[in-house]
Amino acid sequence: MLPEIGQFSLILSLFFALSLAFVPLIGYWTGNRLLLETARPLTFIMSFLVLVSFVILGWSFAVDDFSVLYVSQNSNSQLPIWYKLSALWGGHEGSLLLWVLILVGWCSAVALKIKTLPKDIGPIVLSILGMVSLGFLAFLLFTSSPFVRLLPNAPADGGDLNPLLQDIGLIVHPPLLYMGYVGFSVAFAFAVAALITGSLNSSWARWARPWTAASWAFLTLGITLGSWWAYYELGWGGWWFWDPVENASFMPWLAGTALLHSLAVTEKRGVFKSWTVLLAIFTFSLSLLGTFLVRSGVLTSVHSFAADPTRGVFILTLLLILVGGSLLLYAVRAAQVRSSVSFGVTGREAWLLLNNILLTVLTLTVLLGTLYPLIFDALDLGKISVGAPYFNTVFTPIALLLIVFMAVGPLSKWHNTKPSVFLWPCLVSAVLSILISGVITFIYEFNLIAWLSLSVALWVVCLSFGDWFIKVSAGTKGIIPRARQLPRNYYGMLLAHLGIVVTLVGIVLVSLNSSESLLRLSPGDQASVAGYEFRFDALEQVKGPNYVADKGHFTAYKNGLPVAELHPEKRLFTTRQQVMTEAALDAGFTRDLYISLGEKLDGSAWGVRIYVKSFVRWIWLGGLMMMAGGLLAALDKRYKRRVNDHA
């Protein structure tokens, strides 16, 4: 009975989404205030109905209701309860329901803040979000319902969750990633609402900016957790593989970064209005494209969910309708979107424009590398692979150039800046960073790329702290009072920029100063890797809730003293008869010790992969700093004030 209620609740939510999509718009066009004001209650009812469906599906997993097809495919009675609940988004149908739940959650968040918006804008924003919700609810109900029953032939037990997903990282990674993906729909809705109402002044950028910052922060955290999961769970010791589905989340992150900076210029100076609107549409389009790539069956990846072309056609049609319609509206309103404000070549606007251009080039670079093999294959021209060599060669120099310019922008002033304002800080920072990184490069015998990368990183650090010191030391109030007066948005920017630097240092050092050994070891054997001694002490068989495993016992020594005990496992998940590697890690601030068991060889010997990874944790520390910076910017006090209805 409960699954039927869940299905019925989804059907009802579809009708409320349909009402939300069009009733407020009709109210706006006819001047009917009553119809406009229906947007808020319609949003809350739609959201509540989706939540009911989600809770019912979660309950079905918790009580092992294998009469539900989706539960029987993705769960098992022996599965631990936390994996049963996370199995809810372990397959296509449930993950899509999670997507819709997060989408209506963003809708409700906007509805709660609607009083801070002009009376005509808020309902139109909710109406646009209602259209997006309508499309995804239709996708869910017509192609991907998670409530299909197997009655009367329900199996006694389920097929189990994919072992790759039986991990804490995969419990939190998809929801956070979706929070970012879906959150960009809010910026998209604000842009389209501004086009519809003609409110294309700087105010709409102020409305959209905190929502964009929050979405960017969640997407940053989701990507960071995905990288961390790939590092320790897949047993390869890598943190990024330029997988097409990884790229599908990275592209909206790059575009969203450009959108954040463009919104700042539009809000402060009223320029880049046309570009900012296009970026809002482009960023959400890339989120939809990522959804298409994951769910269309055009990709084979550990990240992909579905292989049904019908679903791919549906979501591609949805993408064309939403993006095509918004671009058509933009074309109609193009004359109103133009900016008439000028700025100098040394003004902050110019630096941010340069950053936007480079971010867009990076996005298009990743987009080309991701889609080109698919297009080549679709035209029957053969199969080609575009992998890490292409991305590293093309992406790296542009990214380093972007980081150089990123540090200069905050030093400049709006409209125009005297060269002396940033010339001396840049020269002093350049000399310091080149000298310090040169010493580090000489001591550790790094190559030219490492020297260049570390110089860029130190350049950003010097300029960032120099800019902060100039700001807090100005005036007579004292450093601490001035520091408290600086807005959260500034500290958010500072933290995010430093996070990029920390990640850059982690990437460079783990790439250049790490060691890897693939060895043949039996219990009692020892191996030396990067100054550490690893002893294979013993091997035992252990039993988990739904698997059996060979568990290795290793001890790591440094200068003859034990520094870590590591216990990698080779697990056989009994229901699926699938073998998984569970790597063992000893994490440190400057290095990781990493061991994974390979295949069993003859006798008692095993293939063992041992890594000593330098500064790899800095990659994810930088991601956390960027996420914190985005949230701090989103919580700036200026965005809590009510917007003037006549803005």
C-alpha cells in the first residue's frame, strides 16, 4: 500500500508543478495579484508531496520490501541499515528522485525568502523553477518510476547494492553533488525571470548572487568528496582521471565560477549584464548536460546510472526546451540587456572579464574533450579516446595563467586603477615567490613546471595577504576593528582563492614527489618504498555483513621505528559475486601511506601495490577551503536585507 501512496504522491506533485509553472505567469501577464501569490503555497505543497514519496521509498528500503522492483535490484537483507538507506540513490530511479527532492528543496528555500524580493520577481522565479520541476517529475514518472511492483512474485531477497557504492563517501557524495548541480537552477530562474519582467538592472544580480555562491560551494564539496572517494575506494591511488562523468560535474563548476565573478561585476557596476545572463543559462545547461551524459547510456563509467536510450532522448528534449526557450527569450530581450557603463583597461572589471574569458575557454576545452569522442562515434567515424594527456596539456597552462590574473583583480579598483596601485605589490610578490619556490625546487630537485606552479601559488598567497593588510591598515581605527568591518563576501573570496592555491600545491607535489611500487609479497616479506619499510606480517580471512575478505596485516617503518599499521582487504560480495579492493591508508598532513591488495598469485604470494603520496591531502583541504569560502560569501549580511520593490 505504501509504495502506491508514494507513486500517487508523485503524480499529485506533477499537477502542482504544472500549476506552479503557469498560474503565476498568467497572474503576471493579466495583472492578477491573487494568481501571482499562489506561487508560494503551490511550491510548498509540491515539495511536501515529493518529500512524502522520498520518505516512503526510504521506508521500503529500511524494511526490505522486495516487492518493489527498485528495492529488490539495489538492496539486500544482509546490507547494513546505513547502506540500505543510501541505496535509495544507488540506482537510476532513486537517484533521480533524490535529484527532484533537492530541486523542490531549492524551490522551497526561494519561497521562504520570497519576501526579500520585489513582488513581481519572486513568483516568476518560482514559476520558472516549477517548469524545471515539471520536466523532471515527468521524466521520473513516465520513464523512471521507483515504485514499480513485482507482486505477486516478489523475491525473497534482493540483488544487493553495487559494492562500489557501499562506502561512506558514496552516502554523502551524490546528495552534495546534486545540491550544487540543481542549485544552479535558481540562478537560471532569476536570469529568465529578469528577462521576462525586464528587470535587467543590477538588482537581479544581487538577488541571484547568494544562491549561486551556495550552489557553487555545494558543488565544490561534492566534487572534492568524489575525488577523495576515487582515491581510496577504487584502489588505484589516483584522485582524478578525467573520466567523462567527472568532467560532467567539473564543467558546471568552471562555468559557475565564471558566473560568480560576472554577477559581482553586474551587481557593483551594472556591466556584463548580457554576459551574466548567458552564463546563468550556460551553467544550468551544463548541469542538464551532465544529467544527460550520466543517464542516457552514451557513456560507460563507474559513475553512470542508466543505459536506456529512451531516457536519454527524454532528458535531451527537456534540455532543448529549457535552454532553447531561455535563449529565444534572451534574443527577444537582447536590446534591453546591453550595458552602457564603460570601464578602463586597468579597472577591476577588466581583470574579472579576463578571468571570465579564461574560465570559459577552460570550460569549452573540457567540453570539447568530453563530447568529441561521442560525436565521432555517433557519426560512425570510429572510436577514439581523449584522455589525460590532452586535458593536462591544454588545461594546465591556461589554468596557471588564470590563477596569476586571479590574484591581481582584488588589488584593483572599479572603473580604473592607477598602475602604481598594483604594480609594486605584484613586483615584490613576484620576486619573493620566484626566489622561495626556486629554493624549494633546488632542494627537492623538482622540474621547471613545478617551479612555475609553486611560484604562481606563492604569488597568490603574497598578493592576497598583502591586499588584506592594505585594507585593514587603512584609516585610524586599528587593524582588528577594520578587519571586522570587511564584509563576509571579501573573506569568502580570500578563502576560496587560497583554497585554489592549496589544491594547486597538492596537485603539483603529489604528481612530482610520490612513489609507487607494484610488488610480489608473501607474509613475512619486506619492501622498501621512498624511505619507508613495509613488512607483510600476516593474512587472514574475515567475514563482513554481506562479504568475505582476505585481510592483510602490514607494518610501516621509518628509520627502524614503526609508524603505521595498515590492513588492506580483498572483498568478495557474496550476493553479486563481485570482488572489490579495499585500500588501507595512513593519512598525514605531508604524506599518505597507501596499500592495496592485487590478485592472489601462486602459493601464498600476492600482488601488492604500495604508494607514498606527498601532500595529497592538500588537494581536498583546498577543496574544503573553497567550499567554506563560497558559503561565507553566500551568508553575507547584505543579502539578508529586503530588496526595494522599485529597484
